[in-house]
Amino acid sequence: MVKRRKSDDDAPEMGREFFERAERVANGEATLLAAMRKTRGRQKAPTKRLVSLRLSPDVLELYRGTGRGWQARINSDLERAAKRLRRVPRSAAGK
């Protein structure tokens, strides 16, 4: 038997029960576990609303081309634009 180092205390040996369970997961439950990891679940206090928004193909391609998080970047840009609009007096905004 191999002598365990002190640093191995947080990683105990895996016994028969662990591997029996691992086989069960490998035989079909793995897809269920993967699907469960992809969902966020309900938010306690939703901070955003789901909307449908039509964008020009050029804009959509540009943002999607920036990679993961492209929707958050659109949201950030829209928030900045909204702040600028709030600063414009209403009489000037209609012209």
C-alpha cells in the first residue's frame, strides 16, 4: 500500500460504493446530470425581463462575433444609451 501524504487528507480513497455509483451515472444518468448543470433555475428576484427584439443582421453578426456574453454586451450598450437619453431634456428629444 502507498503511504499517503498529509496533503491527501482532503481527497480520501474512493471505495467500491463510489465506483458502483459512477457506473450507474455512466449508464444513462450522465445526460440528465449534464442537462441539470445547464439550467440556472428560478431567480429569487429577477432583475431582467425576457423580451423579443428584432435586430438588423449586421448588428446581430457583430455582437455574436464577439463570443460568449454577447447578449450581456448588448444590454450594457443599451444601458449606456438609456443614461444618455435620460440626460436630454424632453423638448430636445422630440426634435
